[in-house]
Amino acid sequence: MSSPLGPTVFVVDDYAPGRRSISRLLRAAGFAVTAFASAKEFMAQYDAEAPGCLVLDLAMPAVSGLELQGLLADRGSLLPIIFLTAYGDIPKSVQAMKLGASDFLTKPVNDEDLLAAVRVAIEKNRALRRDEEELSEIRAHLATLTPREREVLEYVVAGKLNKQIAGELGTVEQTVKIHRAHVMQKMRVQSVAELVRMTERCGIGGSVY
Amino acid sequence: MSWVTAAWSMNAAACLTFAGFYFVVWCKQRQSPAYLLFSCSAIAAAAISAFELWMLNSRTVDQYESLVRWIHVPTWVLTLSFVAFVRLYLHAGRVWLVWSIYGLRTLVLILNFIFPVSINFTAITDIRQFSWGGQLVSVPVGTPSPWGLLSSVSLLLLLIFSVDATITVWRHGDRRRALLIGGSMIFGAMLAWHVPLVIWGILDVPFFLGFTYTAIVGVMGYELSSDVARAAGLARELEISEKRLNLAADSANLGMWEWDIAHDEIWITDKGRAMLGFDSSEKLDFDRFRSRLHPDDRESVLKAVDSSLGTGAEYQSEYRVVLPDGQVRWIAGRGHVEFDGDGQPVRMRGASVDITQRKLAELEAARHRNEMAHLSRVTTAGELSGSLAHELNRPLGAILSNAQAAQRMLANGGVDVAEFREILNDIVSEDKRAAEVIRRLRLWLQKGEVQQHSLRINKVVRDVLKLIRTDLISQNVSVDTELARDLPTVTGDPVQLQQVLVNLVVNACDAMADCDTPEHQLRIRTGIENGGGAVIVSVTDRGGGIQVKEVEQIFEPFFTTKAKGMGLGLSVCRTIIAAHRGKLWATNNAERGATFHFTLPKDASAKEVLIT
């Protein structure tokens, strides 16, 4: 189940007995767990590539849970955060959720609630990572396009016909067709609809208007 | 009867009257032998007068001889008792002179009875009669004995003794006495010289020794009677001052008492009896008194009595008595012990006062104070509920997660005994931690009686930081503690002192939260103040400082600068610290923020009983 490449649950809590008990529970449920006593300790070992999720205590001295959340957001971390707190104070939980927390649980937390939250978070992480991978794949494909092909792509996803594109680019329709075929090939898509969806994810399209 | 007979008889009668009177006085005041001695000398003087009168009227030589012989007995008594009187009453006269006079006079008496006739005469040959003052009086005619000189020497010694004693008394400053008694003594001793002169036939007068003594006896009588008069005056003054004292005692509601320890009898004024609920006729002893004491106070009163009997220190105690009708009164008693020569306590005298009203007012004030303190604690607990929930939920969370982890491990089938042991250990210790939080909370919210414990202030500081740890974290306040080592212990209620510190720390946090300073730093310092007589605690913040004209204003009830505060915190804190005989005050810091200080006197007894 737990392999170096599999997801890891990172537990950050300054309260040692709390940290130990959560780690035990997660391990018993079959998760790989790494625990840290402070935000600083966690950041020192932080690996942006590591899959999994973060179970974070809200009230910690020095760097608090919310501060760590901010630090990770700044680094574009994909780790979903489950906040654990012994006392759920509403303003803080709202702030945490706004900043994209995956969940907000109150101690004592029931194992099913925690495990469900962890599963959801790991799934979310997986999806995020998959998205991220796809996106970087698309970006890699985009990078192989020539400037001319890139222009043609933008017109295609904007819904222009070959003839219209040729007009815009001041060339003949036959040339546009060849470019178009190259784009479809390089982007590894079968249909224009697929191409549109892909480029939308990269934020391309619409700029020609 | 001629005037001579009348004069000698009256003289004897006067002396006897004095003697009788002072004998009665002596019977009533046995501790003053001067009265007895005076009485003896007066009887002797009366006897001498009687003998002389007899001699005047004597018609035969035989009769005269025996009279001359026996008159030495009253003379001996008079001399001895008179000299002793001077020594005892005037505290004057040389001791060697006393013994010389005694010796010589006794020798004269013995020789007087050894010789055939008397010490004065070897023989009386005739009685000469002549008219004196219109009456025929008899004087002896015979051969004076040279041994009679011994008698004259004793008379001389008596004169010297009298002069010496008079000078001593004069020098001591009692001139009236010196003049009166000394003067009459010298005068008498000089007049007594007519006796040898008559015996030697130089002077032609009857013996009048009785009169010379009468002068002395009269003066002494006068002197003693002025003593008696003075004593009577003193007795009257004493009575008046006693009345005044009783009046003062009554109007001050004082009950005066006296405990005769040897006979175990207690005398007490009616006021005091009423105070303790005793009839005015009831006979009292210590057990009766003890039976009135409230069971809870009995031991402390007995201890106070024992300690004063043992050390002679002033007895002092405040206690409750339960009257026969069940009514409870507070009494304050004070007294001192008197000891006999062997250092045994014989008597204890003192006064008691009913302090029920004062005590009830004190208790009422303390009750109010405690209620206010409790109210303030409940309010604070409400404000700190986040912290408290946090403190409680953390261990509960750890217990739940540990237990559920164990359940899962069991379900998985792979039971690792070592891990299970660790889990159970954690569960046990976390459970205890939760119980401790609840215990602290209960104490905090309890409205019990104020406890008086000997405690260490540094522990109070640490307990408070534990209690509000989460609040400090959530407000991003870091605490810097400077706790002095080896501080003396203080006496107080741990919860109330925690309350004061919590209030000061929460205020400091609020002050810093209000003023947007980047550094939310709080400093708590403990140390010694007043040359080691007190412990001081200071809480320093780096907020905006106290922004009112008068810093003292912030301690007034209902004064607040907070939107949701009641304005009772600091005024309650001040009341609590005052009840602990300490002081609470505030100062603005030179740089920024404010500091709150409070002092607590160190334990009177440096006992090391600690509350942990």
C-alpha cells in the first residue's frame, strides 16, 4: 500500500501525544505517515513532488497552521490541507477554507471522519497532480508548434473556417489546411472540440478578438 | 485626788488606749509588725507610768525597793520594742547600735535581778517625802550602785541611735518625720537623764520617765495614724477608680475577669457573665468557660492560654462562644499571667469584648469580596472558554485517536504488543491530563471558602501560563518570563492569585491586540521587594500604555476601555491583593506599554509546606 512513490500523509502538530495518536490511526488505516513537530521542521523537509496530503494543527506556537498554509500556497503546493483544531473558532475556520483548506476538523476527531477527509484529500491531490501533468503535457506539445502553427491554432479554437484564416493570414486555404493538420498532429488530438478544451485549460483562446 | 496622781494615771491610760488601738490595727494587718511593736512600747510606757505613780505614793522602803527593781521589766520591753520599731518603720539606725543597746539593756535587766536591791542601788535606806506640786511625793534615799552606770551607758547609746536615725531620715528627705519622730526620740532620750540625777540625789523631782515616753508614743501614734488615714484615703480613691474603671469597662462593653489558677476559680464582671451566658450567681472555673467555646475554636483558645502560661506572653485570642440558647457570639480576649516566686503561674487577669458585630461585618465583606472574585472568574472563564476547550479537547482527541488506532490494529490482525503498550500508556497519561484540566477548571469556577496556603508565586505564574496558553498562541503573544529563584513562600488562595495574574495577562494581550504593534511580547517577572519582606510580580506589555489622566482610575469599578468589558477585572484584582495584605498598582513604561505590579508579604512562618 505505502510505497515511496505512493501518497504520504504529513502530520504537523506541536502537541506530541496528539501527533503520535493521529499518526498511529492513519498508519493502522494503511496510510504512509510522516510527522513533524512544527511548521519549520516540515518546511525544512518539504518536497513539492511528494504526493499525499497535510494534516495540520491550527494552533501552534511560532508559525501557526494558517501561516504554514500561506507559505505553501505561495510555493504553489498541491498538498491539500486538513486542519485539525481542539477548538473550532469560526473566523479562523472561514479563513482557512477561503485559503483553500480541504477540510476543517475538530478534536476529538472520529476516525471515520478523519480517514474520509484524508481519502478525499489524497484523491484531490491525485486529481490535481494529474491535471498538473496533463497541463504540462499540453504545454510541452504547444511548445513544439511553430509560430505560424500557433497562430493557426488560435484561429481554429476561435471557431474560424480555413478560408477565413487564410484571409486573416494573407495566404491560401491549402496552406492553412497543412498547418492545421500539423497542429492536430502535434497536439495529439482528433477533433477541434478536443483541441478547444485543451487550449482552454492553458488559458489560450479569445485573444484574437 | 491631786493633780499628780491624775496626771500619771491619765498618762498610763492614754498609753494603754494607743496600745489597744494599734494592737487591733495590727491584728487586721499582720504583715506590718511596726503596729505590734508600737503597741508593745505603749503598754510598756503605761506600765512605767503606773510603777512611777506607785513609787510616788510608796511609804515603805521594802515596797520602794521592789518597785525600783521591777520597773526595769517595762523599761526593757520599751527599749527593745522602740528600737525595733525605729528600724522597721523608719528604716534607719545602725544595726551594731541596735545590738549594743539590746545587749546592754538585757545585761542591765539580768544584773538588776542578781543584785540584792536593784542595779541602781546597793541599798535604799530611807524614803524621803516632800511636797511637789501640792502633793506629798516619795523619792528614795540610799547608796547608788556604780553598776547603774551601765544603765546610763545604754541610755547614751539610745540617744546616739536616735540622733543617727534622725539624721538618716533627714538625709533621705523625709524631714517631717525626722523632725517629729527623731526630735521626740532625742527629746525623750535626753529627758530620761533625770533618772540617774534623781538616783544620785542631784535632782529633787519624782520620776517622770513615763511622760518622756508618752511624748514619743504620742508622736509615733500620730505618725502611724496618718498612715492609717492615708490608707483610708487610698482605699477611697481605689474605690472611686474602681468605679470609674467599671464604668469605662461597661461602656466599652468590656468584661473583666480574673482566673485564680491554683484554685481554678474565675471571677468575672456581670457584663462578662452576660457575654458568655452565665448567671450572676454561678460559680465559674476553667471547664465551665471551656464548655462555652465553639468546638471549632476550642483548640486555638486552649493553645493561646497554654502558650501564655508557658511563656508569660500576653494572652490574646478571638473565638466564638455558643450560648445556652444556641446563639453564637464572637469574643476577643486579652490578658496577662502573674507568676509566683517559683515561676509558677498563679493568676491570669484580663478583659474580653464582644466583637460579634465587627466580625459579622468582616465576614460579610469577605463574602462579598469572594462573590465578586468568583463572578469575575466566571466571566474570565467565559472569555477563556476557547482556551479551556482547547486544553480539554487535545487530550480527549489523543485518547480517541489512540483507542481507534488500537481497534483498527486489532481488526487488521497484526497486533504489535510494544505498540499496544505505548498506546495504552499514552491513553492513561492523556486521561490524567484531561482530568487535571477539569480539576483546575472546577477550582477556578468553585465558589468555595478562601483557602490559605503557603505557596510559591513562580508556580502560580506557570499554572496561569498553562491555563491561557492557547489564548496567548492564538493572539500571537510570546511570553518572556524572568522568575527569580529561591523566592520566599507567600500565604494566599492559589485560585484567587491565579485570577489576578490571568486578568493582568489578558489585559496585556488585549492592550497589544488593540494597538497593532508588530511585536506582541509580554514579560512576567518575579522578584523580592521591601528588603526581602515581600514578593513582587510584574506584568509588562508593549501595547499603547494607559491612556487616562490618572493611572489610579483604571482600578475603579466599572471603569473600562474595552468594548465588551464590564470594568470589574482590575478592581476585583485590587480587592483580592489587598485581602492578601499586598499592593497592586500600574505604571506606564518609559518606552511603550504599561506594567502592572503586585506585591505579597512573605510567609510569617518560613515553613516549607508547599501546595503543588
